[in-house]
Amino acid sequence: MECLSESATKDLVNLLVSRGYFHVNVTPELANEDNKSKNDISKHSEKDDACQIVSTQDGDVMTKDLLQERLMEMLSFAGGRLSTEDASTLLAVDSCHIKQISNNSDDIIQVGDDLIIELYMDRMAETTNLQLDSSSGRVFVSDLATCVWEMPIDLVMNALQQRIASGKIQASLLTISSHKVLVTPAFEEREKCRIQGAFRAITLPTQVDSVCQDFEWDVAYVLPILKNACQNGHVLGELHDSGGSLAGAMYVPNIYLDMQRRSVDESFFSNGYITAQECLVMGVLESKMGDYVQKTNPSAIVLSSCVILKEVVVSPIEQALLETIASDSFLDLRLHLPDAIMQYEEDTRTIVEEMALPKEETGRTVFSDGEALFVSQGMIRHITKTLLPPLIESFAKTRAKEIKSSRTLNDSNDKESPVIQSPKRKGRKSSKKANTAASKGSHVTVQ
């Protein structure tokens, strides 16, 4: 078999390239004597993206597949990151070929003028683990992107998430104070213990954000940990998130709740009742008042603004109401109900008319200027038939006199009012006098 010389081989390759061989989706042209072996291969390969042949600065040729393979080997040898200019120099090809290959490759990431492969990401993952160990288990992603990875933060975030999922980075991504932070499990455990310890030491209701400010914690980071700790019993207290608002979240320790319950119970058992106002003084919301009392005394009756014991509050007034009904009179409720309850009209009516008054009886509870009376139905009938008619008649007569007196006064004022007449002309007045004198027989000279 006869072999071609080096120059003959180059001429053959040049001819094939010029006629369209080694091109993607291009049909080679027929032989053309004018173009045979006269075209430099670089004129075709460098300007034609479809050409699959690349010329080197040493005068050799290679396919683009081979160039990509060598580029990947060179990137691996360089640790996974290399500038386009350095790759062009090391492979002795024009930089346009390097850029074309990197643009079409899924294995190469371009960051500015640098070419990066997964190997570099894995190396940076190892460096990140060392960075976490040296920084007590927490590092900001922005610092990693700027000082360690030297890549845009969105690419770093994507690389971190992939390597956290694969286990190459033993950490978690959190958002703290609007910053992305990488933390290790050991750091999270330490912070959880610190958070739980801080809230265990609290004995009064406290805003969560005030505690976070003292310890330089992020509220959004602390709340889930605190909520879980309260539910699991690691922190003995209740978390009230104020309708989902982070700023309004309140932590109430059980020691304070127990003290509240004891205060509520003592007041309730001492008086036989407790009001919403008293509970507010103790720091208990009106909505929680009934639950607090009924937890230790299930027989307590919960009204709108009071909680009462029937035998203490209702029973003493029942006999007084029966006597009032029997005598068709009224009852001064201040003598039978505590002032603290009577300031709530709705609860007072409920106690008197729905709980103490016999079902077959009726009457009215009346409030006026701080006074509270129960008026029996018999007294209402007596007032309607006996007292009201004379009062109405007397009032009507008095009113009628006032109206009549007012009219008389108005008429007298009208008579005393002067009548204003328009002035008359002087000539007419003289003429009238002349006529009058003539009628009397007097001689009057009118000048």
C-alpha cells in the first residue's frame, strides 16, 4: 500500500474541506480545478461554524470533537477552571474555536472569560466545607460567591443546592435577615439550644422580636424553632403569633400562665364571680377568661363579660325578686348584686331576667344614671292605670297654659309695634287744607 506524504495529506484535506467535506448538513461540491488544494484550511474552518475541521497554530488539523476532548482534559488538568485565552494558548488553536465549543457544550460553564466544569464545583464544595469548619458552622453565600467560588451568586446557589442534595456539602441553606446563609447541623443544634435556653429564662410575657434583638437573631429563623420547642415541651410556654405577624409574636411562659390562673382562681373563689376588667388587670384576655375559670370549676357560668357561681350570685336575689313580685313593687338591684357586675348591663339583665326571675313571671330591669332597678309587672300595671293618667293630664294642662300665655304675649307685642308710613308730598297736604277751609267757609289764599 502506497502512503501519502505529509504535504500531500495536507493538500488532500484542504481540497476536501474546500468542497464541503467535514461540514454538518452540507453536500460536498463536485471537483473544481480552480480551487484544488489552493485554499488554506484556516480560511474555511475559522469562518465556517459548520466546518468540523480545525487548524492549529502548529500547522496541524483536528476535528472539533477531538478539540473538545482535549479541552476537557486540559480543564481537568487545570483543576476545572481555565481562561479562554489560556486554553487557546495551550491547545494552539484560535480562541474562536474554544468559544464555539464552550457555547455548544453542556459540560462547560462560561463565567466571564473563564471556562468552568463540574470538577471545579466539587473542589469548591470541599473548600466550602473547610470554610464552614473554620467559621463555627455558618458562612454567608455572598461571601462564598465573592471570595471562594469567584462566581455569580445565582450560579453558586445552584451549585450549593445540588451538592447539599448529593451530600457533598454537609450543611443547610437558610434565609436569615434577608441573607442566604449556609449552616452546618452542628451550628443549627447549637443555635436551637441557645434559643431554647433564652426563652426558658423568661418569666413574663415577652415580644419575640425584642429577644431576637438582644441576641442578634432573625425573627423568621427563631419562630419555627420556638414554636416546635413549645409544642414538644422543650420550652414551657405558649407562642401567640398575633395573626401571623412576625413583629407581633408574643411568648408567654407557663410559669406566668400558672400565676395568672392562680390569681384568677383566688379572685373567683373569694368573690363567687370575676369580671373581664379584673382579668385584664391580671393580664388575662376576656376571650380566655371562661377557659381559665372552668378549668378548675366546671360549674361556673360564663356570661358576656363575667363568670359567676350561681349559688353565690343568683340564689340570693331570687327570694328578693319573689317578694318584689308579690308586693307589686320594685327592687333596688344595688342591694343584691356586686357593683363590679352591675357595670355590665347585658350581664345584669341576664342574671335578673333569665336566671333569677321565675319563668312565669315578667318585669323590667331599668338602668339610669348609675341606678339599677327591677320593676315588677304588677307595679308597671299600677303605674299605667293609676299614676300615669293624672300626670299626663297635669302635664297637658300646664303645657296648654304655657302655649296660651305665649300667644297672648305675641299679640300684645304686635299692637305696640309702630306703623311706619311713607312721607307725603307738601303740595298735596296744602291742597287738602284748602279744601277743608273752603268747606268750612273760610277764605284761604294758597300761595
